[in-house]
Amino acid sequence: MMAQDKRGERDALLRQDIRTLGDALGRAIQRYGGSAVFETVERLRRNCKRLRDCAERLSQALPEEALQLHSEIDDLDREIMQVVESCDLDTAIDVIRAFTIYFHLVNTAEQYQRIRRRKLYELSDANQPQRGSLAALSDFLQQNNVEAATVQQLLNQLSIELVFTAHPTEATRRSLITKSRRIAQLLEMHDHEDALTPRQRLRWQRDLDGIIDLLWRTD
């Protein structure tokens, strides 16, 4: 139970980061896309989130509840299609841009979450290796008396292939990496928000809004 509580606390930090980045993106959409684009994005986001929740509940629902969920899913499908089909070309492009940037921000937050968890683990007094690490795997194999021959057999079944690709947008990709690193730095600063002065907090918010504005204008 304590492990679940700790995991929930760590996940809460990730949800907070995503909410912070999403709010900043929402402000950028309103500044550069306008209120109509923002409302369209919000309607799609809310409906898609509700659609996902209904689909997740459906697998464990009783027959009567399942019937209601199916009806709500059908209604959500129709409303989502109606919103999409009502968009003109310019609005559709801005909506696609908004969701592309949003998922990029979510990926950045998740990547920083892994860094945060690793750092918190290294600062803790835990005597066990971190879950999912090679050290944890090694301990698992030893504790379960897995023979070397069995491990070797598993390794022989691995297939690792290196793929090298080139793309004309590679320069843009490097630009996104640079922006992602800056966002990760800002998220790390936000972890120590209590240590920031009011002026530093204001500067932090300006920096975050500025980098997301750049994502919108250069995406």
C-alpha cells in the first residue's frame, strides 16, 4: 500500500507538469490561433478524454451500465465527427498544430518524469536497485536461481537492429530537441518553486510561455 501511495505521489507530479504545460499551450493558442480555435481544441480534448474513460469502464461494466456507456460512446463519436467536419481548412490546420504540440509537451513531461524519479531514487536510502534497472534484473535472476545457460538462451533469442534515417526536417527536429531541453530545465526549476522569489516565479512563467509560443509559431 505504501508503494502505491508513493507511486501515486510521483504520478501526481507528472500530472501537475502536464497540466502546467497544457495551460501554457492554451494561452498560446488563444494568442495566436484565436478563441474559435481554442474552443474547438477544448471541445475535442474533453470529448476524446470522456470517450477514453467510457471505453476503459466498458470492460468492467455490468450489462445495464454497459448499455448506457455504448450509448454515450455513440453520442461522443457523432459529436467529435461533427466538430471535425465543421472546421474550415485554416482552423483544421491550427487544431492539428495544437494537438501535435500538446503531445510533444506530454512526451517532454514524461521524459523529465523519468529523470526526476531516477534522481529521487538516488537521493533516497533505498538498499534495493531501482525497479526496471539492469541491477534489479540481475538481482531477480540471482534470487530465483536462474541458471546461466537459461539466461544465455534468452539472450540468444534477442534481435537488435540499428536503423539510421535521414529526413529533410532534421534541422527542425534538432530545434525541437533544444526547446524540449529548455522545458525540462523549467520543470526542474518548478520542482523547487518554494525556493523562488516572486520575481523569479514571474520570470519562470514568462520563460515557459515564451518557449511554448516559439513552438506554436515555428511548428
